[in-house]
Amino acid sequence: MPHLTIQMTPNVEVPSEASLLKALNSALWNSGHFAKPTDIKARIIPLDRFLVGVDDDEQTYGFIYAHLKLMMGRDITERNRLAEIIVTVIDRELSTVQSERTTVQIAVEVEEISAVYHKKILGD
């Protein structure tokens, strides 16, 4: 844990998804909140169809939604700080490459995972 899922609309310009994920994982690791770098798992899920508002037929608006799921136990201040880190990294990595045609909103949700959570590591 944690698990970071990034959803983004196709009108968001991303030069390198791998570089974005590495930057996000590195920033989360550097926050000091996690025991091992390999605890941090991230993925990008592209969205094929989307609509912002009710009349954006030209798709001039897009978004990036980041969902960070954590084990229970971090207070609201820590969760807010992790959300700020994610917004900062996404902004730094992508703000200069966006076309002027698209307005992009970045949203981050940090959520504690259920107390009922099981995992098994294969290959240990």
C-alpha cells in the first residue's frame, strides 16, 4: 500500500506516462510515509469517453483524477499533504505541455482502505 490510480481524459497531453508514474511514486516515497519503495503501486487508466458539463462537444475541458488509497491510520493533515504532493507533481510534469485548446482540472482524492484487506505476495 498505497495504491495510486490516475484517470485522465484523452485531451490531456502526457509526454511519457512512465515518467509521470515514476515522478509520482518518487514524490510519495520521499514523503516519508511508506516503509518500502515497492509498497507504492501506481497505474494510469485512460478514459475513452467523457463529458465535462453538459455542452462541451468540442472537449475544451479535460481532467485528471488521482485516487490514492492508503492503509488506515493517517490523520487528515497527513492525507491532505499527500494530496498536495500529487497535485504538485502532476502540475509540474504536465502544465507546460498542455495545449491552449484544453483547460485541465486536477483532482485528488485520498481514501483509507477498508479494514478488511488481504494481500499475498507471489514469488517471495
